[in-house]
Amino acid sequence: MARDERGVTAQSEDFAAWYNEVVFKAGLVDRGPAKGTMVIRPYGYRLWEQLQAELDRRIKETGHENAYFPLLIPQSYLSREAEHVEGFAPELAVVTHAGGKELEEPLVVRPTSETIIGEMMAKWIDSHRDLPLLLNQWANVVRWEMRPRMFLRTTEFLWQEGHTAHVDEADARRETMLALDIYHEVARDLAALPVVPGEKTPGERFAGAVATFTIEGMMRDGRALQAGTSHYMGVNFARAFDIRYTGEAGRDELCHTTSWGMSTRMIGGIVMTHGDDKGLVFPPRLAPYQVVIVPIVRGADTAVPEAARDLANRLRAKGIRTQLDDRPQLTPGFKYNEWEMRGVPIRLELGPRDLEAGTAMLVRRLGGEGKQAVPIGSLPETMPAILDEFQAYLLTRATEFRDEHTRTVDDWTDFADAVSTGWALALHCGARACEEEIKSITAATPRCIPLDGEAAQGACVRCAAPAVYGKRVIFGRAY
């Protein structure tokens, strides 16, 4: 297979191999000692912290409060909502012994927190005046994974999960869509992912939900990635956990609940949406380092190192995340390759001649036309616009790629061809058996019914039964 000098497989040769190699070589992650677990290294965790901080701010701005709930959940809690426990049963990790004794009741390691939070909501809610109850939790969850892939599917991962309770369906559905809008905004404006918001078909809904909504992104191999989900639970969990309130008329009513989450799989989505054969490409608004400065020092010269440090400090003072790479044991060429691998949006090179001219050489990670001489003195003022241009370039590039690999189809042969390289927009009967047949033949599943999809009627692309959603469904192979 084609490789660069650092041993990265070309995307066109084997995208899965490229992904596995680049997340390790770029220092994002390492394997944990237990099967399917990952260690998020400092560079990868910086990316998560950027995403977490921005998402947390948006969640709090809409009135939600952070809380924390136990990692261990009594097994009986999950059994109260039959569809929920059935959906998660194959993925559960269960503690049966502790303190040298067998437990009277096994404890499930948190796969998601609807049940434990539902139990607490039932204690905290009495009246309609207690609603809406808007909670969010930042936590880890465990879902036993047989085929792990770093960030995308690991036994343990990090996420936030919102859980809310409301007086009626209308208010709960507004909350469900509010969460989806937040995810859409974060994915598009911060991660530069042109995701498509839509509703899941019944066969793809979250276990126990009445309706599930999603944002779906296209990776550079044409596959889909579910980047965030928001669920309207109806009164299913309220009934199971007796989450009730006394209404204004004095009647006892069941609450309507929601849940929604975004996880560290977003890191995988960023890698697969923007990366290339040189390695990672990070959108500036989330990049651990937005700018790296590489001083080119000859002999005992002190002027260039001092100028590089001064420039780094002035950029940082403007809020620009800047890394000064002044490691003396490494050549500039090695550093260039390393920071390209690690996806830093902008590289600044500063040598003696540049310093004499009062300039630095600016190199964009993607989309530039080689090196560009820029005045050192004005860089702290001009850099924000340069970073914004790079951010916009990544979103445009990803959007064009998605659109070029999405086809509207009415014929089965065209459908099979479309999902082999990207997405198919097709009419669908909605039957689970038909979805399973499509998956068994093509490995494609219905990703979502786009919220902004145009009205369309006709026959199912596979079985020719009448289509039921009034618009086309996105089908694609997925992670």
C-alpha cells in the first residue's frame, strides 16, 4: 500500500487503515489494557476539552444545569422499561461481586442514565411548578464492544447526556429539537461538519424512545457517522419510574421526558471528515493548537528564538492557541511533517532572513498556495481572520464532498451503486424487514429522514410498496 515516510496508508488505498494509523501517530489516543478501551492522550484530550467547553456553554445558556449520577445502576432499574433493557442487553457490563462477596442484586455499569435519572426525577418532582426539570451530565459510559475502533466504538467513552422532564408532549418535543439544534450548530460552526439533521426510522430509534432525531455526517470514505442524537421519550420512562406531577387542575399527570447525547466519537468524525494522506486536519475553532511557530536557528543565534517567543506570547495574548516548537534536537523539516500529521491549521516559520525582513512564512495546512510572507508585527491582529478563512474553507470542502457523493435514486441498481461510495436519497416503505433486507445486500441502513427534505411520493426503492414518510430517506453505510 502507498505510504508516506512516516508510514501512513493512503486514504484511497485503505481508509480504515489510514484512520487507525493516524489517530495513534498523531498522538490522540492509545490502547487501554482492557479489550476495547482507549487512553485519550493529552493532545486528543485538549480537542475534547475544546468541544466540551463550547458545548457545555451552549447547554447552560438554554437553562440546563449540570449534575452527576452514579456509575453503578441496580439491574432491576433497567428491567422496568422492557424495550430499553432489551436494546442494551448485549452491551451491558455487570458487577456481580464486590467486597469479596456476591452482591444481592447485580449492578450494571452505566450504559446510559435514563433509568437512574428517572428514579431521581420521581423523587424531585411534585408539582407542575417543578417543571421543566432540565439536567445535563458529563460522564463516562460503558457498552461492551466486540469490534472496537478508537473514538468511534470503544467499550468506555466520554459524553454528555441531557435528561429533561416536561408537563406535556409539546414542551418535551420543543426540548428535543432544541438539543438537536445545539448539536447541529456545534457540528457545523465548530467542527466544520456539514451534518444533516433528521429523524430516525422506527427501526433505528433509540431503545424506549417515541422518536429519535440525529445529525448525520459524511466521512471522506462516503460512510455516514451519527454525530449526536436527541430522543423524545413520551411517557415511557415516566410510567416505568413513576415520574409524576400535580397539574394546575389538581390532577396527577405523567411527565414527558427527553434524553440527548454527544460523545467522543465526534473526535473520530473530525478526523475522518477533514484528514488527508498527510494526517489530521483540525478546524481552528476546536484545534488544540491553532498556530505552531517553528524558529529556524543557526548556530548560537539568539535573535530568532527571542523573536519567536515574543510572537508566540503576543498571539496568546490575543486568545490564539499557539505552540512554539523550539526543540533543538529536531530539524525544521521533521517539525513541519510532525505538525502536518497533527493537524495544526497554521504554521509560521521564522528564520534569520525573515526576521531581517520583518516577516514570517505562513503555511496553511490545507487550501493554501504554498508559503506566504506575512508581517510579524501585525500577525496578532490579522491571524483571527486567517483562522476564520481556514474554518470556512474546511466547511465548504466537506459540504462539496458530501453533495458530490449523494445521489437521488429511484432504481435499485442505482441505489446499490450510490451506497457503495456515498449516500442514496431514496423512497422507503418504512418496514423493518425491508430495512434488514437492504442492509443484508448492501450494508446500508436508513440514516435519517432529513428535516428539510423535499416532499416526495412513490414506491419503495427496494420492495415497491408505497413510501410512507412523504420525503426521501438518506441511506448509507455507517460507522
